[in-house]
Amino acid sequence: MDEPRGSGVLRHQSLHDGFVPAQGPQQAFADAIDRHIEEHFGPVEFVYHEIASHLVGVHVYVVAPTEERPYRTLITSGMSELPMAVPEGHDISPYAELMLSLPADWPLTEAAGLGDEAGWPVQALKQVARLPHEYGTWIGEWHSVPNGDPAQPYAADTPFAGVVVTPMVRVPPEAGTIDVGDGIRIALLALIPLHPEEIAVKVERGTNALIEILDRGRVSELLDPRRPSYA
């Protein structure tokens, strides 16, 4: 995972030796996520449930296209089963969930994400959602996560080889915070898939340089599978 300011790559060591079963969802958290999805994104089409989960159970909700949002949206539920190890001095919630959107014609089925090429966005969400718990770290805005070291494309038919965590831009600001109650809030953050050259910009030149090229390309949390690299 790259540092937020792009000053290099942090290589973490796993805190766990082998499989650690998830303890299961906190019901108040799961209910709050369900309510938030319905209110801000739309009806859930189906859910990729995990049966045997390592550390946390990362389920991925697929929100159907709507007139207002004519594309599918994938949202995790379960990353927030455990708090992240947020360092002192960072005024952010230790709880987070992740999302990204896909074109309505993306070949997404209830079996995708279990090994077929079209399921790589599901796997990317799961990979990043589990990362802070695996390594005793945290995920926040403008952290970038390459797909391996060195970074490799997520699938044979895509150039994307990592993601950057960003605020959402296609929803009102209030959609970025899930209110659990009792003062507990979950940050809902977007993943934007990156070309290898864009990952290199983040690592070598920093966050502001990456923001500049993504703004130039008008890149958002709605994935355009054919977009060029803007690096």
C-alpha cells in the first residue's frame, strides 16, 4: 500500500499465520449499511455472500441501475466488522466500507467474482477491504493499493493493475458517511482502478500529481473499462 503522500511504498507483513475465521457482523453495523444503501444508492439486485471468511466477512452488494444512477454499484458490507488501526492524530473513523460503479452492460452475474474474468472488480473490493485487518494498518482517502508487487493486471482483458481510494463524486456528500448510531460512523470510500503508469505517478510524484491527471481525464468511481491512461 502506498503512503497517502506518495512518498514510497509501504510493504507490510501479515499479522496472521494462516486462516483466521471472521467473528461475524455486528448487527447494528449491518443494518445501518443496508439502510444507507437503499437510501442513497437504490434497490439491491443481489449480494455476493462469503461463506468462510478470513478475519472479516466481506459481502458485496450489487445495486441495480436506476433512472438517476443508470449503472450498477458495488458496495461492501463487512469491512467494518473490525476497526482499522488508524494512527493518532488522524481525525477519521476507524470503520470503513468500499464501493465502485460499473456500466449497466458489464457482464456481471451472481457467479461472477468467483473466478471468472468479469468478476475482478468484486475481487478488488474484497482484497482492499481485508487489507487493513490482515496487516494491522488502515485505508483512507488517496491511499493506493497495487495489485501485487510488482503490480499485475487484475484480469487478462483489463489494463488496470491497482486502485486508489477516493471520495465519491457521483453522490451527495452525506452519502459518504454511514451513521450507525451512538456516535459511530462508517466512512464509505470509492475505489478507482488505475493503469500501471498512474500508479507510478502516485508513488513517484505524490497525491497531488495523481489528482491532477485523474481530474484531467474526469475519472470518477464509475469505471470506464476502455479509458486510457492519463499519466
